Amino acid sequence: MSLPKPLESAEQISDIAFGFMGSKALFSALHVDLFSALADGGGSVEDVAGKTGLDPDRAMTLLTALTTLGLVVRNGKAYENAPAADAFLVKGRKYDFGDYLRFQIDKQMYPFLTQLEEALTGELEPEQVSSYADWFSDAEEARIYSESQHSGSLGPGRSLAKMIDLSKARTLLDVGGGTGAFSISLCKAYPELRSTVLDFPNVVDVGRGFVKKAGLSDRVEFNPGNALEIEWPKDRDVILMSYLFSGVPGETIPGLVRAAMDHLAPGGHFIVHDFMVEDDRTGPKLAALWQLQHVAFNPEARSVTSGWVRALMEAAGFKDIEIAEMIPGMTTMVHGVKPAAGA
């Protein structure tokens, strides 16, 4: 991997400092469904204003900002979506993850960044330090987070199904599996696979609706509770932990790896998927920023590297460990196998 290029100008520093303005421009456009308004041929400022309900002058200001960001392209007096915006930010597109950005990132994660400095210096007041258990005790917060996260996890779930051969597996334990997005994708790919999802009760309530809609209620079940506290079923063929390591105190992670070994059947697969940085800590940028964001509300979170996860798996006894990129530039998958009986 090439090293990040050191900055050389004040403009480059300003691009970073003013990056929040670009973020809010994107989020605002999503909230008024601007990219859907430009789908299928684009339109003028007046067209966008009519479809989004924005004042024409404000629509022009927003479109100008989006153009400078590369999200929108201007052709004369007309505007159209950039290819990426059209593929990923228009409602109803196969890979649309706009709701993930406008709800989870903008409405929930973004506000936590105002307390990042205090989190880093250890000056957070006790009521400012949070955990997913505290957060998801509120049914509405759990619903917003879970619904947006679901849309962002189906695609990686489909990718995972292609990366690892689970054709001989029959039972999956999805630890901290949220609404079951990964379980849904894996069960669709492997018709004989059944899954148990462990997550908080308010998250489980949302997940059951998604599983029913997917027609998998007979193959994906939920066990409500804190995955760090409740009993796990044993002898599973696959144990998956997706986005779990980034959401728990770092000191609990080695125990989670050992628990996976204890609850897998011989020959079973252990899969970790999360935001991970390179062992030399020079990137990827998006993974590093996600890890920093988690510190804002969970100061005990750890900046995880794929090499560290590999070492934990090796120490627990896993074999045939492999590391692969999942979401380009953002997440990594580490996969190990529990030795077969007598091996």
C-alpha cells in the first residue's frame, strides 16, 4: 500500500477543516431527496426546486455546492447526478445507501463528534460516555440506527457470501448481528444455512420485520440481549462478528475471540468484519476516521488492525487465517477455522 502523501499547502489543510461543510451539503441533499429529483435525465434549478420543495435560490446554492464536490454535474442550465450519486444515492437503486448516510451518520453519529476533544482528553462527563447498550435502550434511536444500518449491510453480506465457501455449514451464530442483514444475505446464498442473531431487544424488534420481508422467518431467529452478557448457543458451524469489535470496549475483544473458539463446532468458521487499519497505521483513511468517530462516544474503543486480530485468532487456536478487504478502503474481513476434531 502506498503511503499517504504529506500535505504541502494551506488549501489542502482547509479542505480537511472545511470538510464538515461538504458532509452537511451531502446530508441536506439526501434529506430533501435531491438526487432522486435529478434521476432519469436531470433538470434545471426550477425543476429541482419544484420536486424538493426548496426555494429556487436555495436550490441553486445547494446545487452549486454539490457541483463543486463532484456529486452533481452541470450542463449549461441543467444539472444531473454524477455516476456515483446516481448509483448509490437515488432512492430505490439496487445499491442505494442514502438512508444510512442521512439517518445514522448525520442524525446520530455526526452530533457525537462535538464531544470528540473531551473524549480524547478524558474530560467527558459520565452522562456523555455511552455504549450501544445504553443507546439502544431507547426504541426510537434503535429503530433509526438499525433501519439505516440494514441498508448499508446487505451489500457487504452478499460480498461475504462469495468470499468464503460456507456450502457445508448448517448453523450460523451472528453475534451483534443487528437486524440480521448479513444473516439474510448468507442464508439466501446458502439455502441449507440457518442463523441465530444476538443483539439488543429494540434492535431485534426491527430485525424481525426485515427477516419476515425476506421470507426467512423459519431460518433466521433472534436471541435478544447484550452479546457480552447472554449465553451463546454452542457447536455452531459459523460465528460471525460484523462491526462488533468497533462498538465494544477494546479490553473485551480478546474474550470475544476465545468465546468464538469455545462455541464453534470442530472445523467451524470464525469471521470478523470491521473497520480495520493497516498494521503500519498509515491507512486506510476511511477506516481510521471511523475508528476515531467511535471514540467520541465510547472512549474505551480500540483502533483495531487486521494483524492484531490475526494474532488474537492464532493465540486462541484458529488455523488457516486469511485477511481480505471487504468494503474498499473502509472495512476488512479476517477469517479463521477451528481445527477439526483430532487435528
